[in-house]
Amino acid sequence: MRTAIVLHDPGIGEQKVEISGWLVEVGDEVIEGDRVLECVTRGATFDVQAPLSGKLIRVTTPVGTQVKPMDILGWLETGHINHRSIGDNWEPL
């Protein structure tokens, strides 16, 4: 199943938000809640987290792109994660 990584409203009003860096690369596996990218606005930097566990399969907003709340930033392929990448305490999705 594919899941969108979406910029939720950071509560900064009409300020511009820019993608300042992806913290994972296409093909990397992430766990729900992992930081996947960093955004910057005038006076603040904040992270966007993985909404679910999965593998990053597509980046739709490269570094330097200006975005607004509810824009799709990338896509995850969700499902089973290789347990070796998350340690002994794992459960299949």
C-alpha cells in the first residue's frame, strides 16, 4: 500500500515553508514517527515525520521547493519491514 507524506499545518499562518533537506533517501526504510525531512520558514525549522512504517519510494518535493499545508512531499510503500533494521522488538504490520 502506498501512503503519502504530507505537510500538516505547522501553525505559522501565511509564512512560506521551504524543504531544506531530506533526511532519508529513496529506498530507505523508515519507522512510523521517524524524521524524514526538514522544513524551514522565517525564524523556525521543523521536521516532518513518517506517517507509517515503510520504504521511501518517491520524493515529490526536492530540496528548495516551497510548499504549503496538505502538499504531498513524498510517498512510502508501507507493509512488512525487515526486522533486522529495527531490532528485536518488532511486529509485522
